[in-house]
Amino acid sequence: MNLFLMILPMSITASLVALAVMVGRLCLRRVPKLFSYILWSAVAVRLLIPVSFSSDFSLLRLVQTQDAGGGYIGRVATLMEVQKNPVVDAGIREISRLVNSALPAIAAPATSTSPLQLILTIGSAIWITGVAGLLIRSIVSYLHLVSRLRTATLVQDNVYETDQIDTPFVCGFWKPKIYIPTGMSENERSYIVLHEQTHIRRRDYLIKPFAFLLVILHWFNPLMWLSYSLMSKDMEMSCDERVVNKMGDRIKVSYSASLLNMSTGRSGALTGSPLAFGENDVKARIKHIITYRKPSSWRMAAYTLVIAVLVVGCTANPKQPPMSSSLQRVAQPHYSGYSLEQLLANKTLYVGSASKVGGLIGGMPKPAGLIADGLELHTKAQPYGVTVHYVRNDPTGISEEGAVNGETFYRNSILMLSLIDNVDWITYSIADQAGRYDGAVYSITFTRGQIEEQIGEDVRRHAADEVGLKRLIDRLPNAKSESVVPL
């Protein structure tokens, strides 16, 4: 199920990139199709890799919104012995938050009967069934085709002739072979073989089935099927261009006639079939061949630069603000130093959501003299907890005995325990880099049992709305202050 939750945000992000590529294809419709073909690599990266590099130049920035409530972005110390839950970076903050919030719902036994888990379980079962069905269908289809080619006769090099097929194609993964139907003229064979050799030279015989495997993984997304179809069309048209460039405009008419005569009457774009010569929108290919003109060298250089920029823009995630500044940004206080809007926006059932926990901390008062230094989510086993790290660079607040006033920590812990449904304890760790105790580490822990015993009730009942939170905050000034003792 975790795999399905990783596939889902990748598919959503890839859909946005695919739409951008489709728009780019329209804008570049007079550009050689080789460049459109290369542009689809950005979609493949999004479908295959759950994380990416960050850049100021990212087209996803166009759909990236600001952090809810003012923008605390939590840095999670992903220690294998501390946190088992994966953190998904889909490139779009809202998508990443949705998935990371759902992951603990799957891992936590207490939520095994939740509607969310039921939906995800059913969705995961349907997804894996679809993947298995498409894989089996493709393998059976390929084996059936191979069995029909056993009687093919070698003509030259790696070119084979057989009466079992109607159109030429490339078949094979390790040592690909070109298969042509019997009865082709020598002139016709020359440019058709060149077309198929171009596929082999560019490794299209590997790229196409690999792309189809990616579509199988994301079979529930219709945009991926459309993208695969358009990618296959660009692949074939770019090979057509290569033939015209190599053999000259004089073969355009006969080449187009061969395409028409050998059209398969079906589209292999929606299958993992070999690279058949006469498939994939023959009418559009013939029109493109007739109108195609080889561009000049300087145009090719300009097209290369434009495509490189677009691929980088589609592949990169939006660059986030530096950690030091993002960790210290705190929302404008709305009530006794607390941003109620931000707190309610980041209320969560599960402590495994790094963005939600970070958003809660960002909506609370920051202890004086401290710099936020990330957080750890302890979700491997119950009781679940959070460790919030700070660095002290200001000696203010440290007493002669070396203790740190913990009133702010105490107040914030009560709010966090009310707004994170399944958290059991909150720990604050302070690395002292100032004053007479430079180098010391201070720590304090608040447990749900301890807090609720002192408050006299379950604090979660106050987190339903602003009225409840205000009522809880009004009780906090009378809470007993705590101290942090150096370790």
C-alpha cells in the first residue's frame, strides 16, 4: 500500500508536467519532432523517480502555493531507527502533504478500521490487479508474436523476411532484428530499413517498452495513456524525418505511399508492441513528411537550447526558501501569541505528517533566544512522539544553575497534544552554543498523561474550532512552569 501511495503523487505531478509538454508540443509544432520526443523524458522522470532536484527555474512553481498559515517548513531528521515512515516529495507541496499525512494512517494499528485505510486498501488492490493484468497481457502478446517469427528468413545483416506479418517492425531486446513482409521492392526496402535502423540506433526498441511499463504502473491515469500515444507518434515522426534527411525530398511520395499501404489499421501506442512501421496515425505522419523541411544548423542549435531549458524546468522541483529562514518564520500572532488560523489548518490525526507538525510549531510562540533546528517524528512504534530541536545562541534565559525556563514549551506542548490526535509525548532538545554552559544539551519531555492529569481533561476536545482553542489558551497562563535540566 505504501508503494501505491508513492505512485499516486508521482502520477499527479507527472500529469502536470505532461500537460506542460503537450502545450510545448503545440508551440513547437513546426520544430523537428525529435525535440518533442526528447521533451517526453521529463514526464518519464516524474513517473519513475519520487524525488527530484530543486531549482529556481521550475515550471511547477506555477502551481505551487504558499505554505498555509505563513510557512513553517519542518526539517525532519530521517533516522532509520527513529522514523520508519517514508517522506514523499512530489514537487507540489500540497500533494506531498496529503500523502505524508496518509502514511501514518496505514502504519498505525489503531487506525486499521478507518475509512481512509479502507479506501486506500481497496484502491491499492485495484491498482495492483490492473498492473498484473496489463503485464500478463503484454507478455502473452509478445510471446505469441515471437512464435510467429520463427520461420523468418535472413535477407541481410539483421534484416529478416516473413509472410507472417503485414508491416515492417523491430523486435528483440538484446540483439534487435528488423522484420519485413515478403514482396517488398528493393527501393521500398531501402528507406523502410533505414527507418527501422534509426529506431535501433536510438535504442527506441528499449525506450518504448520501458515507457509502456511506466504507463502500466500508472494505468489509472488517462493522461499517461495519452502521453504515451503522443510520445509514440513523435518517435515515429522523428524517424520519418531522419529518412527524409538522409535520402532527400525525392522519396517523400513513395515513402508516404508505403506508409499508407502498410498501415496496420490499429495503433500500437496503447500496447507494448514492437516498433511497427505502419502504425500510429499514418495520416498525420504522411502530412508531416510532405511538409517537412530540414532546418538550418543555427535553428537546430536554438531548438536544442529551448528543449534543454524546458526539460530542466519540467524535471526540477520548486526551490524552497533556505532552511534557516523558513524555520524561523512565524505567523503573525492572532490570539495570545498563537495563530489560530494556522493551528487549525495544520490540525492532524497523525504525528507522521512532518508538514503538519511543522505548521503547528510555526503557529506558536518561539522561545526567546532559540533558533529552530528541525524535528524528529517517532512513529516506528507506540507511544508516538515528536522531538523538536533548538539551538541557543543567546545566553538570555539561562539561570545561574544552568536551567532554562520551560513555560513556553509547556504551553506549546498542551496545544500540540490537543491538535495532534495520536501523539503521546513531546520532547524539546536545546543545544547550548552561548553562555557559560556552551556545548551543553538540555532536554524536557511532556507526556499526554502528565498534561491531562494537570489540566484535568482530554485536551483534544478543545481543538474542534477557534472558540475551543481560545478557551484552552486562556487556561495556559495559570499552568505550572517547568525547567529544562542539562544532560
